[in-house]
Amino acid sequence: MARFGADDIRAAHARIPAAFRDSPQFVHEGLSARLGVPVVVKVETLNPIRAFKGRGTWLAVEALVGEGRLRPDRPLVVASSGNFGQGAAYAGRARGVPVTVFVAESASDAKVARMVALGATVVRAGRDFDAARVACERHAAEGGGLLLIDGVDARVAIGNGTMAVEVTDAVAAGDLPAIAVAYVPVGNGALIGGVGTWLRAASPTTRIVAVGAQSAPSMERSWRAGRAIETDVADSYADGIACRVPVPEALEDMVGLVDDFVLLSEADLHAAQAELTAQLGVMVEGSGAASWAAALAAPPGGAALLIITGGNPPTAEATA
């Protein structure tokens, strides 16, 4: 049985803060000419954390505070490659809740700096995100606070799915073309779970294509096998889609939602990142360019939706 449905996503939309809601979405002429079909970009980078993660983290933190499970004396503990931690820190600060974020030793200095600026305590632990998640879970079990895992709490996916409401509402109003194919980057799966659930209900003819990296194939292998398959490494520079250990709950949410799963080379991701940054005039990170790289690798038969998931550069110097 599904953990949530389209009605939950529609109801959640009004609870997303204005800073994250109603993000820019439009047909991009240059990208459309390049692909030969209308290309709709949904730009989720022009907000306080430069990423879509502010939607789902806000919804989850709001609910946990309302349930009395998070308080000023009851911290929130999360693991993140960077953007989820920023979202948690932003929501926690707004609610007066301390936030501790575990990141990999190799985590982006710029993302760490932003989490600290938002009031979070950041702990580097482990060689990659999934190792940091193990350390995070241990810390929470030892009394460090309430654990929130991206992809486990359904409210994260529900909040993420609200961006798709904005797209289909614009289609219904005649402001955007009907979407033939939606390209959705997949890290832990909480984005495609939310977006896919909404599109299946509101735009059932839209094909939903999951997007990952060839050097981090665990989610693609797991989706095809119908069970969680871990990999030894997840080495993509696109840290937002570099998952090594799948989240079972998020995998379950993907059942019946995904039509195909495309894996991209590092060269494809770098090229797409450079092109999108130039075309959009805003910084696009590696995982934020995954949708465009997938559209080039697996062209749609009609209008394409690209979700520009994040715009946080890899180094602190790039933000100066």
C-alpha cells in the first residue's frame, strides 16, 4: 500500500514557505531549439538554500515540531551530501530546533559553510554519504537527537512533490505545454517518489524517467531488481545522486511510478552542467544538470520537463 497519495501532495503545497514555493518554470528557447521539442525548466535553485530540498525538509520538520518530537531541547539529526542538510538547518532555525548534520569527509566545503551559517552543527564522518549516514544513525541512537533520514519520512517526499503540482497547474492554465517526459534525478529517491506520485495522478500520459550516474548505480540496479542492491562505491562528482546504499522506503515509493532509468557518464554530467549554467545564467551543480544530460541521452517524443534540483558550487570560492 502506498505511503501517501496525490491528495497529500496537493494539501501540502500551501504549507510550503513562499521562499521555496512557485519556483520559476518556463519553456527555454535555447534548450528547446537544441532538443527539437519544447523544453520546460523548473528552476529550484533561486531560494535560500539554492536547492529543492527546502520543500520536503520544511514539511517534515513542521510536522515533527507539531507532534512534539522536536523541541529546543530535542535536536534534529540528519545525514546529508549537503542540500538536505541545508534544508533541515533552515527549517530547524525557523522553529528554534538545534540541528546536527553528518556529512562525508569529502563533502563540499561550500555546502558545509552554508549549513554552519544556517545554525547547524556539522560533523564530518566517513568516506562517503552512506558512511556518514551510519555515523548519524549511531549518534541519534546514543541520544544525540531525533533522526530524520531523507527518503524514509514520507513527508519529505510529499513536500518535494509539490513542485510537480506547480507544473501541472501551469499546464492546465495553458501556460506550459503538456509534458511528454519528465526527467527526475534520483539520489535517495524522495524526489522521484513525490514528483512521480503527483504526475501519475495529474498527468498519467507523462513518461517518468529516473536519472542517475554510471559511477553510482545502486538505485538503478535496485529499481530494476525490485530490491535494495548496495554497491561498493558511489564515486560521482554529482553528490546529490551519489547513493551507495538504497533506502527501502523510497524504493517502495518508486514502484509503478518510473518508466525508465537512465545512467549518465561523468563526462555527460560535466558537459550538461556547463551548458545549463551558460544557458540559464545561474549556477547549476552536477546533480542539478542530470535532467538535461538525460534528455540529450534519451530524447523525448514531445515536451520535456527538466528539474534543476540544485545550484550549490563545489567550492567556497565559487560563492564569493
